[in-house]
Amino acid sequence: MMMNAGFNLGSRDIKTLNMKLGQIYRTPLTKPKNTALIGSTVTLINCLDSSVLTFRLTDSSSCPEADKDDVCIGSRFGLALLGTKPGSVVKLGLSNEEGHAVVLKILN
């Protein structure tokens, strides 16, 4: 893969990179405890209205078949959730408002 000094990547390169990153996060050498990885179920509490939200992190290859409660790590929200631990604060984009959520628990 050739890249110039500006690190311009083509869509095919980005797809390959996402696939490789997905493989790394799916099969780490030692799984970190209480850390959101691909396949983890993450439970959050929305700081605006105290609602509880639950999502499952998926990789880029399974995003087209994702359920409504699945979040792809290729999205901004999925990337923000990846690597979080209980107690982490995550930004939520709600139309013109920006809210926050706190990670309550992670099931791997």
C-alpha cells in the first residue's frame, strides 16, 4: 500500500485498515477486563434524562446486518465507546444538542 506524505488513503485502503483493526480488537492477546471491545455489550446512562441505553459493539464487516441496538466501531459513537471502562464519560450527539453518557457496565 503506497501512501504519500499527506497520508491520503483510498476507500479500498480504509476498508482494509478497518478490517485489520477489527481483527486486532476481536482477538487481543489478553482480553482487558471491563473494557469495551468488539462484541461487548455496553450499558450507559444518559446524563440529560437518566435513561439507560444498551448497545453491542460490532466491527465494520457486520455493520450492514447490524441490529438496531448494534453500534459499528466505524461510526463516531462506536469509536467513542471502543476501549471505554465503567465510569467513562462518552459524548452523545443529539441533533443540535450535545449530551453525555456514563458507562455503567460492560459485558464481554
